Amino acid sequence: MRAEGTTKDYLELPLGRFLDLTASREPAPGGGAAAAVAVALAAALSGMAARFSEDHLEDAAALAGRADGLREEASRLARDDAAAYARVLAAGRSSGDPDLRRRRVKNALSDAADVPLTVAEAGVEVAGIAAHLAQNGNPNLRGDAICAAVLAEAGTEAAAVLVEMNLSDGGFEDSRLARAEELARNAAAYARRAREGARLHGWDGSPNGRGASSPSPWEDYR
């Protein structure tokens, strides 16, 4: 496995390089890292929407700061997911007693489930921030906030699926599965809230994304 694929912060790579790594015949980055990056993108959009909402929300600065923190966390988790998966592969290839190897794999799968669960925890928080911004923030950034909520939902759902798969492969039946499912449901609810809030504020669901009361795209964002 290439060192670049497991040790480097993926969000420090050029986008094209990250996509090339994801598409390559290497085990990482994979689905877990992609889910984390989706959450990071959602957090970045939320941060932007919050900064443009200073005249609309008293807590805009706090929201932007929290979104930045979640973006940094998701970046770290993308790298952590690749490292956790590498440990699963290493455990499966380890020599020695077969029972010991199975225990190593089981322990590695447990650790591998924890990383996407943390991604889902971050994702649902980002989705909540984005929904709040879509409903109450700067209307000119409403589309960005909705995209953030939907991206966060996607990242959370993808992470929850990986939690389920890793727990199943390891033979675990514990509270992490229920927690992952709950996070996915909550993220989906936030994404729905963001879209519904936009309709209440003038977007009619039309393909061009603009309702009769939507602001002109040439107006100042503030």
C-alpha cells in the first residue's frame, strides 16, 4: 500500500490526485474516506453560508467556527479510516495460529467500525448546522446550505453502512449499530428540513432551483 494513501492528509492533496487515488487499484482511500470527505465538503459549505449570514443570525460566527472544526475532524477521519482498514488487511495476512489471526481480525474490524461511526457523528452535526442555515441564514446562500445538508446526509448514511458491515463481518452485536442507524435517520431529517425550509422561503422545487420570491443572482450576497 502506498504511503501517500495511508499517511497523508487527503484534504491536503489536489482534488485530482485524491480522485486518482480513490479510483486506483489500491485498497485506500475507499468508501470510508469518501464519506468523511463528503462530510468535510458539507462542513466547508456550511462555514461559507454561516460567514455570509452574519447580518441574519446572531450565532453566525459560532456556527462558522464549529463548521470549521468539523471540517478539520472529517479530514483527520478520512486518514484514520484508511489506516484502520490497513490494520484489518494486515491482521488477515498475519501468520501464526489461525485462532489468533481471527482474533486480530475481529479486533481490527471493531476499530474499523469506530471510525465511520465518528464520521457519522460529525456528519449529523454538520447536517443540523446546514439545515439551520438553510432555514434562517442568508437567503442568497440557501442553495449552498441545502447542498451542505444533502452532502452531510450522504456522508452520514455511507458511514452508517460501513459501521454495519464492519460489525457484521466481525460478528459484533452491540449498541454501535443502533447508534449508526439513528445518526443516519437524524441526518436525513435535517436534510428534509433544509429542503422544506427553502420551499417555505420561496423555492418552489422547480428544476432551476428558483421560486418567484428568490433573490436575483446578481444581488450582493449580503
